[in-house]
Amino acid sequence: MSRQQRKALDVVLRSLSRSEKQLTPEEQRSDFDAAITRPAPEDVVTRRTVLGGRPALELQPAGASGRGRLLYLHGGGYVIGSPDTHAGLVGELARRAGLRALSVDYRLAPEHPFPAAVDDGLAAYRELLAAGTDPRDLVLAGDSAGGGLSIATLLAAREAGLPQPAAVVVLSPWTDLTLAGESIRSKEDADPIFTADDVRAYADLYVGAGDRAHPLASPVFADLTGLPPLLVQVGANEILLDDAVRLAARAGADDVEVTLEVGPGLPHVFQHHYGRLDEADAALDRAARFLTAHLAADRPEPVH
């Protein structure tokens, strides 16, 4: 069944417009909202709130217990997407992990270019700590641009002298805005969603004439020393495959505990297709176990 599911998903994704470079950012956002939005699971309560000075969506699974918190940064090339478009994905991850989640509506380009998104991610993280959240009770996750932003947020937190969280999960992370990865070219035919021109257009809007190799824009070029345990999940059929592989290699070289999972025949952020694709459900289950295992691992055994 899984092979049939993968083929059916590929057909659906290829039937959608592969290039939006003729559309304005507002038109892209509207199309993305209509195509990708999935509501939070029925047993996950959502509430509008504010975090780090930005609107945010709080997601509370019925089975959430304990002090664990998940900070999520959504994908969308730094130009599109919102906590609403990702409510289903975030809610599923939070539900499976039994964690309360906060998804931040960080500022988007081109109205707010780099480093606005990083500033907002750091402000959200800083406020959680200032409000009394123990970093050992806090985990981060993000997909696509939000995956790269999750790593950039932790780099900014490290530079600000803030403690690191218990763990971080990134799904199909975009970590190289210079587009130097070989898969940008070698996987273009296999990728049912993006072309190299699509990704380059997002980089143009986010960084413009700035330094695209800046560590907070392209964390694959950063020193990742001191970051928490990292899980990287990526599909083999996506042009950002090398962004994930090289991020994992960089983390390992910098003595960060890292796990890399490459799903054969799978597209960008395949986890979004939970309930339709067996691999998506299995990947979310593994991501949830990774997060909860590290939350538990950072807690000392009680003394009797």
C-alpha cells in the first residue's frame, strides 16, 4: 500500500503549479493557504496567543501532561505559511508527543527580510525561558524554512548566552540559501514540488543582496557546537536533500548528537501527509519519541 500511496501523492503534487514566480507574495500566500492548510486534530484544543511580541497559536492535546513544551516554526520559504497552515502538522506532532505546543507567526519576507524571522524566533524562545520554562522541558521543531530557522534560532540563543533546549527536530530543513547542494540540480526531476528557480526566488525575497552564506541564514555553514540532540528527517525525492544531509554532517563534525533519516521515494515535508501516507505517520511517531526521550533523559532520577 505504501508504494501506491507514494505514487498517488507524487501525481497529486505534480498536478499543482510547480512555479509561482509570476505571482505576488500575497497571491502565493493565498494559494498556499488553500492548498496546504489542515486543521488541528479533533482532540487538540487551539488558542490564539502572543509570544515574543508576535501572534502565535497554542495547541493543547487532550493527552498532554507534565511540563514539556514544544516551540514550532513553520515552513514556507520565509515568504508564505503561518501557524494556521501548519495547525494539523503541529497538532499531530504535539499529540503524538503528549506536549503543549506554541507555533509562532514570525514575520515574513519580502516585507520583513532577513534577519527578521531569526529575531522573532529568538524573541519567542527568550520569552518562554523568561516566563519560567526550564530549558530541559523545552524542545523545538520546524519544517522546510522553519527547520533552518529552528537551527538559526538556537544559534542566536547560544550567542545571546541562553541555555539550549532538550532537543530539536527538523523536517526537510532549508539550510543553504546559496543553493550549493548537489541535489538542487540532481533531484530536480524527482522533486514533484520545487524547481531550483522556485527556491532561488524565495532566497531572493528573504536575503536580497545580503550574505546568503551568513550562518543565521544558511546554518549549514555555521559552527553548531553546543546545540542539543538533533533529528533530521528528509525525503529522497527533494531538491533540499543535501541541505539535510550536510546539516547532519556539520552537526556530527561539531560533536552534536544527530540522527539523520532519509525516506526513499518521499517528497518535501512528507510528514504533512499523515493519515494518507504510512511513512508520514511513522516519521511523526519517531519524531515524537525522539523529543520525549530527550525530555526524559534530561531529568535526573528521583532520589528515594
